[in-house]
Amino acid sequence: MRTFKFKRSLTLVAVSSLLSITVVSIPTAAQATPVCTTASGVTTCLGATSDTAPYMLMTPANFNGTVYLYSHGYRPNVPVPAGIPGYGGYTVTNTPEPAPGGNAQIIGTLLAKGYAVMGSGFARQGWNADSAIKTNVELIGVFKKQYPKTTKVVAWGNSLGGFITQALAEQYPDLISAAAPLCMASDLTPLMTMAGDALWGIKTFFDPTIKGGGYSAGAAGYAEAMGDLVKVFTVIGAMQAAIAANPTAPAWPATSKVPDALKAVPSRSALVLIALMSGVPMQSAHFDSTSAPAGLPASSALSFQLAINPALAALENLANAAALAVLATHDVEQQAGGAIFDNTATDYSARVSAEQFIWSSALSGNAGVGALLGYLAAVPRVKGNPAAIAKMATLTTHTGKVEVPTILFTGTADPVTTPGNQQAVIDKYAAYSAEKWAAAKKAGDRKRPANNQLALWNFPPEKYSKFTAAGSPDTTVAAATGTNHCNFTVSQYLAIADLLAYAADNGKNMSGGALYTKIRKAGNMTYDRGYSAPKLKYYGE
Amino acid sequence: MIRKTRIKRTWLAAAVIASGSLLATALPANAETGVSASEIKLGITLPLTGAASPGYSKIGNAMDAYFKYVNDNGGVYGRKVTLIQKNDEYSPQLSIAKTNELILRDKVFALVGPLGTANFTAVHKSVGLAKRKVPALFLNTGFSGFSNKKSYPSSFMILPSYAMEAKIIAQFLKENHAGKKLGIVYQNDEFGIDGLGAFKAAGTKFDVSIPYTSGTQSAATAQTWVSQLAAGGAQVVVFFGVTSATAPLLAVAAAAKYAPQWILGSVGSDPLTLRALGVPVAVLNGAQTPAGNPSPNDTSDEYVKQFQEINTKYNAGTAFDDYVLQGMNIGLMTVQALRAAGKNLTRKRLVRAMETKGSTFASVAYSPLGFSRTSNVGHTGYYMAVMDANGDRKPFGGSVTLYTTDSGSGPVVKSTFKRPAMPAKGLPSNS
């Protein structure tokens, strides 16, 4: 197998998608009463809710009574110093975001149709669902007070904002007419289990000096977390270089302390195992796990397809998952009061048993995966703080019990909020619906309760990896649709907005030909009731 | 992936309804996906290009040729059978995408002959065949895990399992190569492990054991295998892998003048493909192999003769080998399954027909079929064969001695089973 060169660091490409924060406008001050200005027929109001969270309301002159409430995604609650790969220079911000990414086209289109938009920046960043729900409830009141002709509120949100949106719909059906959780996070415990497993795997195989959790309080803990970010991205960079230099048998990073015997297994296989055991998808922004550079001999091409490409996909996605793991673990530990990750009872062999044969070549066969799992079984595990874990579990969780129409949409190769997050809510709603149907039948009602949940998926193309003329992976091209975190197009967002408006107006989701036409025009949106995404590993298969 | 055709003109709709009612006298109205009054759409994923394609790429065309033959002779209750082939390049991720295309875009009625253990594992899990209740008939893999009826309720095997194969080879080793130093080269995944576990259970101890990872087979890796086998003094070498690995192994061994008694597993032993991949026929001479079917050159066999005729007419220019024979046979069995499901064809009825009538189907293979309400096991046995100086395969000992067994701890027994006769003109008339 020939070597190749990357034009660009994978970490820079991958992690940047996690921090898609667009500043729309910064409120001048927290205000109990909004300060409004009108320009070009749009009134923009800035203020702050009682928790000091700044908000923004944008209302057209021809306001039709429906307002979109957007909840933004996860923003770290600590600054990330310059120099840290992919992340450096982030400063904590609570800038309000009234639409996805503050996108002007989305906002403009909605306003032109007579809809209003609004969003809070939330008072606290990091995992803030409980407080953000309260903030949003208050914000709805603020808007209605400002615009008494308001008839409907539709909620939507990305990632953590998707979690908040689903929770709003479950808890406040009287306030929300329809909701669209997008690329949503599900409950914190399963989500942090995925992140923790990914980070622990990187630590265990590649750099045991990564702390990975149990961060100290205050400034010391912050320094530990930032140090972990540096170490994680150093590992990612080292693995990228090693695979480029020797795709078939890349060297183990110098920081790795695995036994020499284990180093007979190619280090790339450890990446694949980490992805599989944590539930990180095996398709990434630039690696489809199917393609090979043109011009390779047939046997080398097959090897690239089955072994090298999947390893690169795992590497690229793990950069995202591990970044989330460090920042969110540090954040949630502070809120919960101790270490939240505990894998003392985790059976990693069971975690991968259903998939290890599918990715056999990438895992270097049964011998390879056996050796890697054997090592994981032998090394010490992480013991969490029971009180902290219990406290984490008391934070808001989804019940799936929702009466208003909801529209779910996610990429099936999202490496941060994997599709299993959306599937978890689908499964909960299915259980709730079954429960309602059983109760209805018991009461003599033969009419099955309506299905008010519309689940849409964004599948990556079957082949999308690009290679340079020299045969090197080209990671300078845009991330493929269906990959990366919340990687949606404006057309997709606007289709969701239309579906929300329909649902709010009709009390049910769009269906039939109208739905198919809507999503077909938007592109890369699939409605397939036969599809089930892989469950989050926390839930098992 | 989602298509919805809307017929806008009422006159056209009326015409369709009218023609449908006329046909209803001959065939019942059918609302099942992939089935119309005139057509049954089937799909298959397999490697049509790439390193894994030699041999395998012929299976789909052979099936298609058989279906065309059936279609020219009235089809299945008047419906023509259409096969859509998708090239998955042997990549499980691509198998998922291609199967989704078959089910969601092409809207096939069933999958037939999907190839590859990792591939079908991925497809079954990710596409959700069981949830969708899409039948998958006659899997081109012998992984015994697929015989788990609870996990694979709508899937049916055709090949004896790799575990069965290993048990039969183990018995053969005891009877014919006792006392010799044994070596094995095996694909180190569920394919090889399935076999290795059965060898171990049968008490076979290999002096040299060489696993290889699928996708790494090449002349360079074969060099290391041969070195290890020779250094270990292996006198009898069992190979449990795919043809694209058999070829470099035999070629490198021949160049090194290392000539053990080869026992080539059924998956990687097609002589024509091996010769096409550069293995000298002299190297194949004397190699032993478990075989389920007669030699594709045995024109005294009624199945082979009929299939060769079909191949000549409907698959012109394609050399008739084990893969073509296998493809034709899957076609034959598929047509019997479709017929057994009745005129009012549904996926549910097809699965039921496989369970209740599948064990009676005519098949070129010598061993019994294990289909029942509780079993999706296909063929259950092998005979041992030996390759001659022309690269042809003859029964070991001069006549077919059939061994049957199961994938578990059941014994290997000599069987007197007589396979059903080939339907007249190769056209099933079962119901």
C-alpha cells in the first residue's frame, strides 16, 4: 500500500463543525422590557429574561401570528485558549440566536412569509437544558406580551437545542403548537456514556496521561481539561500522520503505553474499535468507508475500502466525539459534583459483538479485535462518583410523551449527536403510543391514536470520499451531506420550517404526496418508517 | 430514495384499473411491493468489480439467465421474473446502500442470493430486513450464525454452513490423512472462525495455523503463509478462505516448490476461476475439496446438462463453472419458492412457503435441504472430491460419498439421500 499526504489536519476540519456559533447581534444590555427598533419593516427587540439570558425577537410588519422559537446548540461554558487545535480562541458567549446559526437567509425567508422568529442566548452555557427550558417558557410570555396577536409558537433547535425543544414539547403542550428537535441530543447519561467511552478508548490505547474525567474543581480542573484537549488532538494528529505514512500498519503514537505484543495489531484497528464500542458512526465528513483511490491494484483497493478508509472515518469522527467528551465532561462534572463516567461494569466485547464481523478487516480480523478487547478487559476501569452520576440522572430527561406534532431530523453519520439520539426519542414515543393504544382499547375505543411524530433522516451518499491525483485523501472538500454535526443546508432548514408551520396550522404532521414533494425538493431528506438507527450503546441492541 | 408516482390524468387511471380487472381473471390483484400482474422484481448485491469479484461476479448473470429462460417459457404464473443486480464491491457499507436502493427505490419483492457474510450481517442489521419483513432467499454465505431463525426470521440459507464443512473435512482428515502434519490457512473472521471452531470441536489439531484478515490477501502475504507452512513441515494444508486468496497461496507455493496435499474449502476452490487468476492447472492436480454440487463439467448430470444449455443460450460467452452452476441453481430454487407461495404472491406467503415446502425443492446439490418452520438451514452436506490434471473435479474414491451433519455437535454421517429429479426442461411445476 502506498503512502499518502493529507492537505489539511483532520482535527481542524472535523472539530470546527462543533462550534458553529454565528453572532447575529449583541444586545446592549439585559433588559426586563425589550428595546425595539424597526428597520425595513422588521421590528427587532432585544432584552433579557429574569435569569439575565439575552434574547432577540424579530417580527415583520405583516406578522401572521406564528413565531419560531429557536434553541441553540451546545456552547462550551469555558473559554478555549488559542493554540488548541480546532478549538482555540473560543470565548464563552450568550449571544441570542433566533434561527439556526443566525442564518440571514432563513430569518429573511421566514420574516418575508409573515412569521416572527426569536431565540435566547441562555444565561449559562454548557449543558443547560433545565434552565434553558425555563428561559424559553419565560421568553414565550415576553413575546406574547409584546405581540398579543400571537396565536402559535413553534419550537425548533439544534443539538442541545434539539433536546430543549423536545422537552418543551413534552412539558408545555399548551405553549407549543409544534416542535422540531434537529440533530438532537437525547438524555445526558447515554450521551455522556458515548463521549466517555470514546475518550477512555483514546486514553487507554494512545495516551494514558489523558485525564479523561474526574477533573479538579476550579482553575485546576479547567487546566486539566484544556490539557486533555491538547493531548487528544495530539493523538489524533499523530494517528493521521501514522496512517498517511503507512496506511496498512501505521505506527502507534509515541505516547501509547500498550504492551509491545499488542502493537502487532495495527493502531488503525484500535481507532475502529473505539468508534464501534462508543457508537461513533463509521462514515465521517470525508471518509465513506467504501472508496479507494483510483489506480490502486485491485487487492490494495479492496484493502483500502475495507480497512484504511474506515479507520480514517473513525479518526475523523473521534476528533469530534472526544472534543465533546472533554468539554462536556468537565462541564457536567462541575454541575453534578464529581466524576460522571463509570465503566467498571461495561462489557466492551458485548458492545461490539454485533458489528465486529462487519468491520472485520478494519479490526484486523478476529485476532486483532480479540487482542484489543483483551487489553481493554485487563486494564483498570474508571469508577465514577455515585452521587454525581445520580445527580446527573436527575437532570431533565425525555419521556417521549408528546401530544403536539413533532418533526425529527438528523444526519445518520452525525459524530456528536449520533442518530441513536433521535432513535431513542422515536422508541420512547413508540412505547408511549403503544401504551395509549392499549389504554384506548381497554376503554373500548377502537380508534388508534394518531401518530404525531415525523422522523426524517439525512443519509450520506454511498460514495463521497475524494482523492487527489496523487491518490491522497482530499479533506479540503466540504463535508458530505448526512455527516458532521448538524450539517444541514438552508433548504433543509426551510423545509423543516414549512413542515412546522403546517403542523401548527393543522394539528398534525404533513403526510403523503405533499410531504414527499416537500422533502424531495429540499434534498437529502428521507422519510422511511422502516429505518431504525443504531441505538446508543448505553441502551444496548 | 423515496419516489411516489402520481397519475394525474383520470383517463389513465381508469385505463389502469380496467386493465387490472381484466388481468384479475388470470391473476389475483396483488398489492405486494415488487409484484405486479406481469412482473416479480428481485434484487441481489454482490461484487461485480474489484478484487473479490472473480467468480462471484458471474452468479448474478447466471441467475438472470435462468430467469430469462423461465420468462420465455411462461414465467411464474404468468409473471416475468426480473433480477436487479447491485455491485457492492464486497464492501459491507456499500452493501447497505445498495440494498437500501433495492428495497426503497427499486422496490424489489425479495432479495435472492445476497453475497458475503460481513455484507449480509451489515445489511440485515442496518437495513432492518426483519423489521421490514423483506425475504432474503438463498444467501451466498455459509456462516452458521444466519441459521438462527429467531434473529433472521425472513432469511434462508442455501449453502451448508462453514461449520458443517469443517466437520466433514475433519472426518475426511481422520479417515485419509491420519498421522500427517496438518496446516490451515483461514480467513480470520466469522467465516474462518465458524470453520475453526468446528475443527476444534471435532478434535482436529493443526500443527501450523495461519489466520489472515480479509482484504489483505496478496502475493506478498501468501509468501509469508507459504514460509510458515513449509517451516512447520505441514504435509496436509487446509485452506478456508476465498478464491482471491487461494490463488496467490497456490501460485506462491508452486513457485517455491512447496507441494503439500491441499484441501481447499468449497468457497475458494473453483478450478476455472483459480486458473483464470493464474494458478497453473498442474498445481490443482490432486487438490482435494469438499463439494456440494457435481462438477460443472459433468454433462451426465441432468441438472448440469440443462443449466449448460440455458447458459449457452441466455448467458452466451460465459464459461460454465461452479459460480454459474450456483447462480442457475439459485434461480431454479427461487422459481420453486415463488411458485410454492402461490398466485397471490406476498412476502409473508413466500416465507411460509419456504418454511413448509422448501425442503422438497429440486436442487443440483446432493444433500438434503433443512428448511422448516423452525429452521432456515439450506443444504446440509458435502462429498469429498479431488481435482484432476485438467482442473476438473471428480468424486474422491470414484463415486460420490455424501456426508451430512449439522452446525452443532451432531455427528457426521454417510447419507443415502437421493436428491429430487430436475424438473422437466428445468422448469418447475410445483405449487
